[in-house]
Amino acid sequence: MRTMQEIAQLVFPERCLGCHKLSSIICTNCIEQWRVSEFKVKYSELTVHSAILYTPVAAKIILAAKENGIANADKLLIQAITGQIQSTTHNLQNIRLVPIPSSKRSSRSRGRSFMVDIVQQISYLMGIPMLDCLELTGKTTDQTGLNRQQRLENMKGSMSMKAVARGELILIDDVITTGATLKEAARALNSQGFYAQISAITACVAQPLR
């Protein structure tokens, strides 16, 4: 007798997240654009570690996770981020994971605060505390199509603290393209009145930063 999973696979066969052909999570062709490596970017005073180049396939995987809530896409992002945490962090006991917040509007439309949900899963898997201490309080516009300077202006002053954050803080996001979001998050964390030890990890990185 077939299991429900086998029946579901027959009715809704698995497709590649990159090209949508019948395949596993990611096919042999698309995996070339989802190669895990190690990238280190120094942005202002913030060191950012990333796992994967922001390729067209990577963009589709992030979109599938962020906008469509596809579990397999979540899984790929989680694997990429946890790998970077393990390879770049020497003392896991001292760190706290700080997710980049979503706007209230985005959270409502997606049914979740995207990176908070991703980091909650990473926190559970790795046994590392999550500090959901940031929130978007300023008005921002969709950053699609904005250049670097416009994104910096768009994000400036948009985040604030909703809880105290102490320890070695690691900002977690899906992708760094211009660095504007991470820069604003670091500014908000440092607004507590003391200089926090902050770094960042993203699943993907655009090279060069736009």
C-alpha cells in the first residue's frame, strides 16, 4: 500500500527550485549556481560572511522561500547559513543570532516574519539562542530597482530595538546586495548606548556589492 507521501509525489512530483523541471530539490544543472563556498565582505565596520553567490538560481530559491513559503527552499537557506555559522564562529556558546525583521505588511502577506522564522529553525537545530530584538519602525519603500545610495537613504533610521541585546551578536539575513539593510541593523544594535560586538552571516552575496 502506498504511503501518503508516495501518493503526493505522484500527484505533485518534485521540481527543481531553479528551473522547475522534474527533479530533486535542485537539479544537476542548477546546482552549479548554488555552490556552497565561503565569501567574506567588509562593509563599513561590519564583517559579513556568506555561503553562496547571488546567481539567478539563488534569486529564485530565495524568492521561493520568502514569498511562497516553500519548505525545500527554506531548507537550502538554513543549510547554507548553518554551514557559515559553524565554519566562521569559534565559540558557539557566546553568540546570539539576530534576524533581520520583516515589515508588518510583509509578515501579514507572507504569513510569517521570514528571517525570524528561518532563524528560529536554525536556533533549534544548533542550540544557539535567537534574539528577535529588532523591528522596522520607519517607513521604507520596496528596494527593488533602487541603487546603492537610494537603498542607504531608504533604510536610514528605519530600525529600532524592541529588546536589549547583549553578547556576541550575529545578524542573519538571506542576501547582501548593497549592505544597506545590514548597516541599518548594526546601527540600531549599537544605539543601545554601548558598542556591541556585531558580525553578519547571509546565505547569499552579490559580487560586487551593488
